Amino acid sequence: MSSEGPLVLGIETSCDETGVGLVRGTTLLADAVASSVDEHARFGGVVPEVASRAHLEAMVPTLERAAETAGVRLHDVDAIAVTSGPGLAGALLVGVAAAKALAIGLGKPLYGVNHLAAHVAVDQLEHGPLPEPCLALLVSGGHSSLLEVHDVTVGVEPMGATIDDAAGEAFDKVARLLGLPFPGGPHIDRAAREGQVTIDFPRGLTSRRDLERHRFDFSFSGLKTAVARWVEARERSGEPVPVADVAASFQEAVCDVLVRKALDAATERGIEDILIGGGVAANSRLRALATERAADRGIRVRVPRPGLCTDNGAMVAALGAELVARGRTPSTLDLPADSSMPVTTVVA
């Protein structure tokens, strides 16, 4: 192992991106991604079987591209890390099978890691070692979670999660209502920059009664329905739908709740650092609002660059490198693909 830290290959196939990353210590050497998003766009969402087949086709070329970019041979790696859950079962199986084959063929240890923990660990590639403790706000198409993190290689403590739609899922559904393409997040963000927050959409689970039962949980299903009803009312009356204003107002409602609950959770636990990860962390309003409100409370905010927020192999390699550096026990070769892997399990 180099004095600069372990060289780890990371494989990510939990959804529609085939990601392969190479990390040495906390230095990113390569981050190759092949996305099948265009194949899903006409369906308005990810089709699991289509995603699985796309991973099969992209795996070897993406591995070769990452190794070439990093200037290393696969024989040079110290360990293999792969997302073993949570995610789409068929998609996960492709990555886990590839990682097992590489581990056996190269004679390297294998780490089956948690997708959500990897979203936390990737921030180290840009901002250095994670503060311990920190609060992680993870927001994507499948997850909206608040996690207290003391040591990302050992486990995290869930503080809150979505009870229905995840934030990214709500972005996709509202984008479809407004006639915007899939995936909805970037298109809502772009449209919102041209609009004004003129509609007071509801903030889910923020009433006094809700906070007693779901203090740090999220709900975006009601917000999505409120947007749909508002748009339908405009269309029935024959009035044009102000897409930019609806996008801005919806986005503000989502970001307001995410930031409010994250800051309240950090304040309650006496945590001074918040890390935001997941695909929705690329949203420009979320990044700006979190930074602005956190400064008022003396809390620091860390957000990776947008390319590291969405699913990628670099985040898996980053967590793998940290596991190797801290001497954590590798996974066995009967490692499963666990679509419902709990966030409290970092290594399967």
C-alpha cells in the first residue's frame, strides 16, 4: 500500500448510472460514469430492467475508461468496493457480481458498502476529513434522510427520513406536471431561476402536531398533490400556467423544509457541521439557502461539487478507501445485493 493511502476501485450500480471510481487515500484519480437516463426519459422514470441491462453493457467499458484516466492497472488496486444496497435489486446485482469477479480474479479484498454512507464519504475528496460528529442531509430520487455521523466507517444514527415521496421523486413528478423533461431536478432548478416565489405551497410535517410525531421526518407527497391541484385549477379556468413561478414556488417549499429540519436537528444535537449529499444536493437554491441560514446559526455547511452529488463510483471508492485505511473487516464473497439495506449497516 502506498504512503499516500490505499488505492481503491469503487463500483456503483444502484440505479441508472454505471459508475467506476478510483481513489488513492482521499485523492480522486478517476470518476467514470455511463448513464442510461436517456433510455428512461420516455417513460418518465427509471425502468429497473432497462437499467440492469444498461449496466451489463456499460460495465467493462466504464472500468477500462476509469483505469485509463487514472493511469493505473486493475492489478495495482489494494481493494474493491461496491454498492451492495440500497437500490434496485437487478441493478445492484450487476455491480456486486462484477466486483466479486474482480476481487477473485485480482486476489483483492472486497467491501460491499452502503449507498447512503458513500454519499457522506465522498465529501472527503473535496473538503478533506469529515468533521466528527457531523449531520448529513441526504436528498435524492429515492432518499431524504437526516443522519448523525460520528464515524462513517462504523455506522450512522438515523434522525429522520421521508415517510412517502423522496425530494428527488417529487421534483420528477412536478416536472412532469409542468411539461418539463426527466429527470426533473435540473429542469425545475433552471426554470425556477426565471420565476418568482409567488405561490404559498404547503410545507409538509411542519405543523406543531406533526412535529410532535415526525420532528425530523419529511413528507413531499402532499406538496406534489398541492402543485397538481393548483395547475389543474389554472387549466380549468383557461389561464396559462406560469411554469417558472410554479417551479420557483415548489422548489422553495422543498428547500425550506429540508434546510429548516436539518438546522433544527444540528442545533438540538449541538453539531456544528452539516454535510449535504445526494442528487438533489446539486440544486442551486438548496445550496444557497442552506449556506445562508446556517451562517445565521454559526453552523458550517459542506456540499460536494454537483458532479459528486449524483450517483458515481468515486463515492464508493472514497468510502472503501476510508474502510481500508481504518482497518475495517472486508466483506465475504457471499456478499448479497440488498435492495433494502438499512442505513445503519455501512459494510455488508
